[in-house]
Amino acid sequence: MGFRDFFQHLAHEFALPLQNPVLVFCVALFIILLAPLILRQLRVPGVIGLIISGVIIGPHALNILEKNSAVDLFSTIGLLYIMFIAGLELDMDEFRRHRNKSLWFGLFTFAIPFALGYPVLRFVLGYGESASFLTASMFATHTLVAYPIVSKFGISRHQAVAITVGGTILTDTAVLLLFAVIMGSEGGGLTREFWIRLGSSMALFLLFMFMVLPRIARWFFSRLESEKTSHYVFVLAAVFFAAFLAQVAGVEPIIGAFVAGLSLNRLIPHSSALMNRLEFVGNALFIPFFLISVGMIVDVRVLTKGPTALWVAAVLTVVALLGKWLAALLAQLVFRFSGPQRQLIFGLSSSHAAATLAIILVGFKAGIIDENILNGTIILILVTCLVASFATEAAAKRIVLAGEVELPGNSGRPEAQRERILIPCAEPASAPPLLDLAVMLRENKGDQPITLVNVVENDDRAESRAPRMQRLLAEQARYAAASETKVQAVVTIDNNVSGGIIRIAKETNSNLILLGWSDRVTLLERLFGPKTDTLLRNYHKLVLVTRLMRALSAHRRILLLCPPLAEREPGFGQWVGKVHRLAKELGLRVDMLCTPATHTAVLAEAQEQRLGFEPALIPQNEEPDAEMLLARHSTSTDLVVVVSARPRSISYSPAMDQLPRRVDKQFPDISLMMVYPATAEGVDHILELD
């Protein structure tokens, strides 16, 4: 090939718009990489950088890329990903606590824009009834374009976010159902059969999503616990199948993706490696593609098509922003929110993209609306996405600075800031479940590393076994890296296993030891025989001993068993916080078997720590022993947490010493966690660090 042929080939490859799929993907990746970095220097949110980049490279500007099937596919995946992550990250306890507020906000953000938009379109712009009705319904929709900003600032579980996300799904569902009705009326299809078909298909869809899918997912996660890649693929398949089912049911696929997030919410803990993978892939690839594609549909040239186009675009944009701002203002007044919370609600709910564009395009193709509304809507999408991104980022910063939400890595308590977890590991292959549990329990995410320790008994083979154990522990550290967890592996040689564990705990200044036990008798003896007694006598901080019979996400409830006077122990507040954190991560309710005095103390402690933790008390007419309580109230899907105590503690009972051994025989299918709270010496040591 000569130079001329080479340059002709090169010119063909770089002819605009680009057609080579490899080059198209490469350009998109460079935009995803560079746009946020460049505009960050100008204090412009990365979301806006991606949208503006889409405008520049789109078919209406430089024409570098065109809206082909590949771009549309990635864009659709990105939009579904946003809605799925929004449903997955939604704090169900917070949402349930504020569900009435979500319903009211959904009503506000639907009714106010619609009531404002219809008369403006009908009497100010002079459109007909059908066009005004359809376009006014478009004002009520919004897309969570700015949601990645909320995730970045770590406030995705703030109550204002939960209310807005809940309102989003309610208003978008109402609008899309209304849209189906409008299109049906245009075609003369509002018959009894239409309503029966729509109602029955939606009922079947919701029945499958909330009754069938969670059961399938729980079975899959339990049976293939070690196949982490399969977990990710299964979740993606579930999301897109749910989107397809929603479309078949007569609503938009985004509704299906959001419902899939709600359905799998309790099965995918927020701190798990699977959640980390889902967020990483979405934020790194699919969601940026969607934001770029939003910019690619914007045609700024419509502003030059005469004063009518400019006037319609300006009116539509002002009405869209004003309607959402009034809805946020009314929510602030009714719910007594602060200014930053109102701004956060406005920022999240003011951006129009997918649902808006879908409604307008279908209406345009059906001849209900004209080109001026279509072009005005394109400008509206650009302006509202820009305003929403700026408003959301500013509000998120103000909320974080005001201390309205706890940042990851800082619970506000000194012991949480210095929390270090140590996991003794006799068999490195058994470490992954304990590491997953440790990630959920710790409060200072990514701050202090989790320590994996293996004690090699000091004999003739100790020097040869130590390097092998070090390699095995290093493999488990790589497993933890999937959830961005720091793990340090320590192998030590000691004459006494308990002594070696205690020595490493002191050297690493650990304030929680997490132990696991297996079905092997030798290991049970090691954990609940003299060696564990030695550990509890010489280590005065919190100790958790666990037996997990199924995947953490497969449990349905935490059954908390507390002895009388447990609230009088010095480490009471610490273990209450841990049980709350575990329940929150797994999305489980907590039922307590204890005295009314202990239950009242737990509620008071939770309120003092501002946990939002309200376990239910299972009333007892008598005080049977722990085994009778478990036999009467526990099931195989429970995670039973038994609070015990060290000898000479105020809540200590000799019967509790034999409980693990008896439970292992009588309840072989129950997951169990024994809690040994910190004593006064352990708590005093923590306070001395301050």
C-alpha cells in the first residue's frame, strides 16, 4: 500500500460522522475521561461536562458522532442503570418512614407543573386541547440526571433524596400512564378492554417483581455464593428483563429498572463487593454514555429559526423550571425542610430527559404537537439538565457542610473514627464470609485496614508453614479489594493461638475481634473451650463469634436475644450500633427477645446515637431459657444474635457459657452470632485514645 492509498484509507476512517465502531467507542471513552477533568477546573459539575460534550460532538454541531444503534443501546443501558441504582440505593427503612412524604411530593411535582403548564400552553401559546394536555404532562416528568452527584457526595440515603426518588417513580408512572391514555384516546382506544389490559398487565408485572424475582435472586445468591461474576451478570439480566416486562405491561422501561432496584434492594448490601461492581461499571461507562447521548439530541440551531421558536423554547423552559421549583417550595413548607434540602429536591427533580423526550417525540410523530414544541423541548432538556446539576451539587455541598448527613468514614463517634477489626483465620479459605461481614460492620469505610491474622503454632514445621499461610491470606486480601477494602495479612508464630491473637490485636490496636466457627469439632473446641476463655479474659473489647449457615443476603430477619441487665454493660452502646448497622446493610427487621427494660434501653441508646433503630419487642409472659426462646421464635432464615457477657459482668449467666455448644447441636441450620460486649477496661482504653 502506497502513501496515497494509506492517506485515503486514513481519511476514510476519520470521515465525519465516524463509522468505525472501535473509533467511536474510543472517542466516547476519551470524552468520559477528559470532559469532567477539564471542566472541574472551571468548577463545572462533571455531569454538565458530559452533556455539553454531547452537544459539541453531536450531529447538530461538529457531527463527530451520530445517533446510531450502538449509541442508542449504550444510552438506554445508562438510563436504566440510573433508575436501577436509584432503586437499589434507596434506604427502604427511610423510605418507609417517609412514604407519606413521598406520596405528597409525588402529588406536588405532578400536579403543580401540570396545572401551571396547561393554561400557559392553551391560552398564552394558543395550542389546542390535545397538544396542551400532552405537553403539560411532559412538565410533570423528570429524570434523575443529577443522581450521580448525590452518590458522589455520599448523601444518597438522605431523607430528602429518598422522598425525591420516591416522588420520581410516582409522578413518572402517573405521567406515563396518562400518556398511554392520551394516545389511546387519540386512536379511539379508551375502551373497557384497554383499561382491563393495562390494569391486569401492571398487576402481573408487580406480582412478578416483588414476589417471584426476590425468591429467584435469594436462591441464586445462596447456591452460587462464590461465583461473584455470575452475581453481577444475574443482576444485569434481571434489570433488563424487568425493563422489558414493564414495556410489555404498557409503561416505560425506566419504571421496570427502578422496580428491579426496589425488588433487589434488600438482597444487595450497600457495602458489598457486588454493589461496588454495579456502581463502578455504571458510573464509569454506562451512565456517562447516557449523559453524552442527551447532549447529542440538542440542536441549538432551533433558536435561529425565527422568534416563534425562540419564544416557545423560552416559555417551555421557564414553565418547566418554575413548576418544579414551586413543588420543591411547597414540599419545604409542608415538611419543614431547610433551604439546602429544598434546593436538593429541586435539583434532583428539575431535569428533563428520557421520559420527556419520549412523550414529545411520540406526540410529534402522531401529529399532536408541532415542530416548535419539539425544538423547544430539546432546549428545555439542555437548560434543565444544566440547572439541575448546578443546583444539586451546590445543595449537596451545603448539606454535607451543615452536618445533616454522616459522611462515609465518620460516624461522629471517636471509637468509630479509630475502629480496627481483626479476623483470626485458622483456615484462610473460610475468610470471605467474615470479610463481607466485617465490611458491613465497620463504620470508617476505607480508613483503617481490616487485619487478617493466622497464628502458626511454634513447632518444627512452623517456619515452612508460615510463608504458605502468608500467600493464602494474601489471596483473601485480593478478594476484599473488590469492595475497595484495605486488608493487611499477618502471619505470626506463637506457642499459644489465643496469646498470638491477643498480641496482634494489641499491636494493631484492634477494638473488635471477629471470629468464625466451622462444624469441625476441633475448631469448636478451639473457639468455645479454654482458648476462647483465655481470649475473653485477656481481651476486653468487643468480640463477635459467628456461624453463617447461608449467604448474608439470604436472611430474612435478625432475632436479637439479650439477657437481663445487658443495658448495664459498659460496651452496650457499641454492640447496639453494630446490630443496627448490620440490619441497615442487609435491610432486615430486628425482633428482640429480652425484658421490657432492656428493650427500652436499646431504643433510648439508638435515639441518643441518632440511629433510627427501632427493633420490635417480642413480649414474654415468662422467662424461659434461651434454648426455649429460640425453639419457639426462630426460623432457619433468621440471623440469631445472642448477647452474652464475660464472667463477673453484671449481666453474666453461667448458662450462657454452654449456649453455643447446645445451639450447635439443636439448631444446626440457624445462623448464629455470639456477642461479647466490651468491658470497662476495653471502653476506658478507647476513651484514652481521645
